[in-house]
Amino acid sequence: MYRFFSIQLSLFAFVAGALNAQSDTLAPTPLQPVEVTATRFTTNELQTPYGLSVLDKTQLQSGRQQLSPAEFLSAVPGVFFMNADNFAQDLRVSIRGVGARSAFGIRGVRIMVDDLPETTPDGQGQIDNLDPGHLDRLEVIRGPAAGLYGNASGGVLSFRTEEVATNRFVQIGTRFGSFGFQQYQLKAGGRNGRWQYIAGATHVRLQGFREQSRMRNTIANLKIRFHRNENHQLLLIGNFAGSPVAEDAGALTAVQADTLPTQARDVNRQFNAGESVYQGRIGILSDSRLSAQSRLKIRLFHTFRDFENNLAFKADGIVAFRRNFSGAGVGYLFTAKPGHIGWQLHTGLDLERQADLRKRFANLDGERGDLSFEQLETYQNAGLFFLNEVTFHKKWALTANVRLDLIQVKAADRFVQNGDDSGSFSRRNLSPVLGIRYSVSETVHVYANLSTAFDMPTLSELSANPDGSGGFNTGLLPQQTVGGELGIKGLLQHKLRYEAAFFYAVSRNELAPYELQNFPGRTFYRNSGRTERTGLEMSLTWMPGGGIQCSANYTLAAYRYVSYMSGGYTYDGKRIPGLPEQTGAVEVRYTHKKGPFAIFSTRYVGALFADDANNNRVAEFWLLNLRAGWPLHIGKTLIEPSIGLNNLADTRYSGNIRINAFGGRYYEPAPGVNWYAGVMLRF
């Protein structure tokens, strides 16, 4: 910990001093509290009784490659990610140690995009349909969030895409770089009376750092806002993502990764491992102001997903499903200020239904063989929530939330040659949250909270039966979590924003992944008894002047099995695999008054283990990145060339660790030094 901070402070002093000495710049806009909505209230970020971080459009897009959200997630304390380079397995994100078990996608963390759920009701989320070049804002709630959204014990990633345009514009851009990277973007927006819109499309091609790692996708977004009158707005949201190619190079042993990191696993090439996916979504949101104190919000949406995945083995080696995910929600918001008391209420109902028609085929060297599994899996959830925030004399605030989730899961076996394994079960979960905040001043706030949460096994986890049968693995139980947090956050003279939070959470029935010899590359799950997560998160943003902005964050945590026995082995006291106990990041940004900017960033990931027994240690690593750009205005046209260098020190590390993989194949090597460059024009 001390070594990390000493290095970061040295970087701060050196870069800030050098830039300040060489430039005469205008001071950037002073730091101010911002409004947030991820808490399901519109409130001040500093006054929320949660660990909450906000990244704006500049942090999300400025000078970035815009290939993956991994480019900016290290700016948030308590958030850890892996798998940024394997587009067949998708980005794996954990918050405060929750979500690391996921074999693909994001588990235990609720993902929202423009107030619509990207996470399916069973708790699985992917962001392969998210275009980083179309994002305007990210709000991250760190800690159990089932009391707000249900089925999430890690937290919330709430994305906002770019808002509809007030003036007509057209924007085009292109980027290219290492490993065959190509990107083409088109964006347009405008206004016509009471109608406003923004639309965009991005196409990406990537050859990949390793063999068998090509990727190709296209993402399109549409947002139309209709101002019916001053009290009522309608918002139409559309999204489509098509990725016909996303290859999977597979994991290697330590010797293979050290000898030739660019190689793919031999069976991954043989069976053409990878995925193809097509997804579309449409949503309608209505926001009506009923009176000066009350509002009514209604949302309707539908998502389809057509997915096929080639795994690196023959039997059941091709998995395909078609998903229909629909939902509706209604929320009533009320505010009142009787005397010195302020009260906010948000109550409503979320209804969601997910239906996956899942099939498995033999993988005949990359081609479909005989059908071996067909099952219609449905997951229905009704969530009734009651959220309250009461403020006393502007100093004290009490948050009291409760949510009841009623869940029904069914499996209809359509492959009855080996018997009918159909079945169903129901669950009911009550998730209370209690938080308190004390405002020392308008800019300094101390808070504490206590909450409970749950994580249901996903449909894909339930259908992964180790005995090879259909139906569900009914032995898997929901993960139950109780957590608490104590923190302080504030502003100092609008030049320094700081935050520190201590958290503790205990979980029962933690879901742990493992592999079997007969199904290498396929992940199964088991409950692991009791786990504990304890940690300290710190972050600060400093604006000393002279066009310089510095930000840093550091997380020190312990993620442990308290009681866990499997296969005759006891893992009590062992670290949960796939999670480092220390992470940190620093970014120093310099912006000249005429527009040019340069951004230097570092990321630190501490040592972690690849297996439950903690026999395979993965070493710590540092990453150094640099990006720069120069916005130029020629008449009414904006031209912005940019360039970036990733992994400047050419560090050798694993971008992903496959937890408890069979045969010691844990490691997916990440690329060394690489670059990208591009230009954007806006008319």
C-alpha cells in the first residue's frame, strides 16, 4: 500500500510540475457536485449514503480507443475487471469482489442503460451491445443493490448514452491500430419542433493479439425524445448489435503462456472456438409530472438475443439459444417538505420475463453435429419496491428502502429421448436497506449503510448439470449477502474531491466455478459455504490549476472463504480466486487553453490466485498508457485527431484468468505495447 502511494505521489509531482512550468493555460472548470439517478432518486452525488462514483463524457470518450468499457473502469475504486481482450467471453467485471466467478459476461452486478435493465432477471449481463463512443455518463454504486433493483449483491453500473441533440449535427470518425484494429463511426442528431433525436452506428474489426482471436461487430443506437407538453415527455430508445465473429483463443498453461503468448490452445483452433451474437432492443419511457410534488414514470421494453457458442470439445460442444427478454415498470415519485423535514418517496413495480430456448449440438471440428439438448428455460420476476429518504434540518438524512422479489423459474425439456427432465421452482426474497448521512458542512458528508442482497443462479448456470442430464441443477442455491459500509466524501475549495469508504460483507452459498476433465472449457458451478469481503476504498480528484487535473484511487481488500469444503478438501481461510487484494489507478490530464490535451494513466493490479486451493499465484503487474488529441475548429467544422499508446512498458501479464480450470490452463496472455490513432470530424 505504501509503495503504491509513494509511486503515485511522485508521478503527480513530476508530471504536474513539468506541465505547469511549460504552459500558460486557462484553469479548468472547478469541481462541483453533480446530480445522480442510479439510486432511483435525483440527488446530489455527495449526499448519497452509498459508495458512488461518476464518470462524465470526457472521462469515457476523450482520446480513447473506444473499443471496450475496460478503458475507463479502472478509474472507479472497488471495481476490478478482466477479459478485456477476449470478445467471445466478454468483459468480466466485479465490484467489491462480487462477480469474479463469472465464466462469461457480468454476474452479481446490475447493469442499467438509460434506465432500462441490460441485466436479465436471472442476473446475467453482457455489454457487447454497448458502444463506448456513444456514452455520456457512468454512475457506479458500490455495494449490495438488491434493495434498489433486485438480484445483485455487488452493485450497479448505470450507463447513460448521449442525450438527444438540440442542434443539427453530423459526425464521422475512424480509428486504426495494432493487431488489425479498424473502427468506423457515424453519428447524427437534430431537433424539429417538439422532436429531438440522436442516432449513430459503429463498425469494428480486429485481428487480435493471439491466434484464433478475430472480432467483428456493428452497433447502432437511436434515441428520440418527444415533448408532448411541459409536463410530459416520451423517450424511444433503440439498439442493435451484430457480431458474426468473436473467436476464442482459449487459456494456456504457465509454460505455454511464457513460451509463446500469441498462440491459441490447439483444441480451440480444432473446434473453431468462439461465438456469434445478434441482439436488438426497443424501449419506451414515459415521464409525467402530475403536480409540483409528484411524478409518474412508466417503461416498456423488449430485447431479443440470438447466440451461438462453439466450445473446444465434441460432445455438447455447440451451445445456441434464442432469448426474448421483456419487461414493464411503473414508479411513483413524491416529494414533500413539512417544516424542517424533507421527504422523498419512490414506490413501484418492476415486471420482467426472460425466455431462453437453449440447444446443444455436437461440435464436429467447428460444424454442428447431432442435437443433444433442447430446453425452454423461463425466468419471471415481479419486484415491488418502496424507497424513502427523509432529511432532518439539512444535516441528517435517513434512507430506508425495501424490495420484495417474487421469482419463478421453469425448464421445459424438449429433448425427451433420454427422459423428461422438466421442472420448476419458486423463490421469494426480501431486501431491506438502511442508510444514514450526516452533513458536516455543505461540502463534507459522512455516511453509513446496512443492506442485504441475493444472487440467483443464472439459467445458464442452472442448466450446466455435471451429470449431463437436462433440466436444472436444483442443488444450486441462491447466494445471500449482508453488507455494511462507513464512508466520508466531500469537496475542498472546489479543487479537490475526496472519498474514502470501509466495507464489510458476508455471503452464504457463494457460487464458485470449476471445470471437469471430460468438458474442458465448459464451466460448472457449486455453492461454497460462507465467504467474507472486507476492504477500504479511497479516491481523489485534484485540480491544481494550469490546465492540469489529477485523479487517483486505491483499493485494499481481503476476499476469503470462511467455510468451504469440496471434493474432500477444505478451503477455509483461502483467498477467493480471481481477485487481487490491491488495485489502484492514477491519471494525469493536461489541457492547453487552445485545445490540445495529453493524458497519462497507470493501472496497478495486485497478485491473485487462479484456484480455490491457492496453489497457483498470478503475479502483480503495472500498466502505463498515454493518449493525446488536438481539437481544431475550422469555421463550423470540428476536426480532432488523436493517438494512444497502451502498455508503454511492454508488461507481460494475463488479461484473463480462468478460475479452477482443468489441467492448469488458467492463463490468457494480454498484448504488449500497442497503439491506435484516428480522426473525428463534426459538422
